[in-house]
Amino acid sequence: MQYRSIRIALTIAALALPLEAARTFPLDASTLPPAVSGAMASAASPQAIANYRRKLGVYLQARAAFEGEAHAYWSRIAEKRRTRYAKWRAHESVTLDDYVLSQPPVYAGPKRPVNPAPEILPEVPRPPRRHIPLVADLLNAAAQYYHWTPQQPASERQFMRAYARDALTSGLTGRQAVRVYAFETGGIGKHDSQSGLIYGSHAISTAIGYNQLLTTNTVELLAEQGEGMVKALTRKAVGLSGPARQAMLDKIAVLKRMVALARSVPDEWSQHERIADTPQGWAMHAMVLDIDVGPMLQTEKLLTSVKFARQKGYMRPLTAAELEMMNLTGDGTGLDMVMMPQAMREQVPTANFFQRGGYEHNPVAIRHNTVARLLAVTDARMDSCSRKPGAKQLAAAFQGGLGLVSQERSGR
């Protein structure tokens, strides 16, 4: 599996300098339409324009100096990251020297001046906004491509109980699961809650459910864990009869087809993302809503992080905040933070775990700018949101599930 960031962007955004940077020559009114040149003349005097050009030159010089400093800083961040990864592959210890310990430079120069004679530029049409499939789109795609509708729960409590049972059976703790749910959904999310629609009116991504799985997460989990899910449903079918058994067999057949599609490409995030961005991928994402498969997908999303940490030799149980860091930033990046002793967490800036664009668009990482502070604010949000009704209800489901799982294990 290629571990990627789920909601924190890690792409570098280039700073676009103003068009005026290349236009320090005098304006020639004869080259402009009369109406435009007349408007400019009346709007700004030659002295105002000359003053603007002087200020613009100062601004561009200061900005260029800052960009040089920022480029050097983020280059060191990338170099240190490569060094750490090489050490991990060689099973060598990572020390403070393998991190940049200074905070990113902040631009403190003059602001870009306002052009007193702004150019009238032609409007550039905006590209169409990328469509984010909603729950209704997922259901329509499932019906169209698989002639199937996910079996949604009769109540939210039913889904919570199913999730608690799967999570506990797999080795997750109620504290881990409930606190991650609280952080991801604000403590009020439902099994079909979509990112952006929990508090607002517009979806901002395809992330759905208690752990906010993206469409690509679902495709990837089906590719890697789908066979185990098919076996789990097959075991359930044994104890059913009549219409319920037939419905389960139909679901198993659909799940097998989805798993086959997910595994038809190399096990890489980019390959799974291509499937996820198609209606067939939307149909696969509809499995998140199903009472039998949805809880398993939510469980596996967290369990992959736990397994990854163990594979890398980190045997101590992950706190909920540590697990959330891996859930948010990707397992590799998250584990980089998790494996630090507390003394290092207090000193290492969060910038070490981002590329420039991702960091500059993440006010939480900027404001809480060390690993220790970032984990602390994550814990604080978990504390607050765990007191919300949904989180309390999920905690009760886990408390009730403990007895059931214990009985099952003792009866084996």
C-alpha cells in the first residue's frame, strides 16, 4: 500500500508573482483604447503611477529575497526527510539531527502596493468545478453497475453496534475508535455523513462515515482486504435462511466483483484513485453504507495503521491522537511523528512532515507548530467532541460490545 495523506494536501503550490513584475516600463496611452486610456488618466496622476512603480520595485525585491530563503528552507526539509527514510530502511536510529529544528521563514516585508491605474484584463473563464459524488450518486452508481443497493441500518445504533463488534474483534479499543470518530465527525457523525455536510451545506470531499473514508480508501481496502470480507460474509450466510440468506449471497457476489475490479490494477494509490474517480468507483464506495461491509471498511481503515506501526517495530499501543495522525497524514508520515520520544516532540517543528504548499494551507499545523503541540490540540479536540451525543452513543455501543466479544472468545 502506498500511504498517502487523506485530508491534508501535500502538494507544492507555486507563488504567482503579479503581472506588474515584468511591466516596469512607462505606460503608453497611445497603445490603449481611448476609453481605457482616458479612464486611467483620470484615475491616477503620473506622480501616483511613478510612486506605485517605486513601491512595487521594493516589494518585488523583498519578496524575491523571501522566496530564496523559503526555497532553501523547504529544500532542507525534503533532504532531511530523504535521510530519515534511508535510515529507516537501513534500520538505523533517527535523531534530532535528522530534522530541521527551525520554524519556516515568514514573509515580513512590505505588502504589494495597489496599482492606481489597474489594467483592464479580459476575463478568463474558470474551469468547471470538479463534481464530488454525494451519497445519492453512490447509490445510483451501485444500482446501475451492480444492480444492487446497500443494506443500510434500521437505526444508527444498529450500525454503531456492528462497528463496535468488528473493531473490538479486530483488536481496536473503544477509546481509540470513539476518539477518532469524535475528531473526524465532531462527535455527531452518522454512518452516511459526508465531509462538508456534517456542519455545512456543500460536500468538500468523498469522505464518508465514522472515520471519513475517501472513495480511494474504499477501493484500496477492497483490493487489499476484500477477500477477508468475502469470507466474513460467507460465514454470516451460513446462519441465515430464506430471503435473508439470498440477499447475503447476492451481496457476496457483488462484493466479489468489486474486489476483482479493485485488484485488476497494481496496488498503488494512484491506480486505485483512477478507479475511484469513475462511476464504478462510486458504486464501490457505496459499500461504506452497508450494514455488513461498512463497519468492516471503517475498522480496516484504522487497523491498517495499527498493523503498519507494528510492522515497523512500534509495539506500544497507539493513543487515539497518534492513530489519528496516521489516519490524517498517511501511515508513513504519521509514524514518523509517533515514533519520537516526548523530548523530541517538544522540539521538532510540524513543518518537517509537510511540503510547502500543504503546510502553508494548514493553519492548525502552523499555529501548533511542534509535534507535541499538534498532538496536544488533537487530544483536546477529541476530549471536547467525545462529549457530543454521537460519541457518547458510540461509546455505549463499544461498552456493550465488550461483553459480546468476550463471550464469543470464551466459547471458542
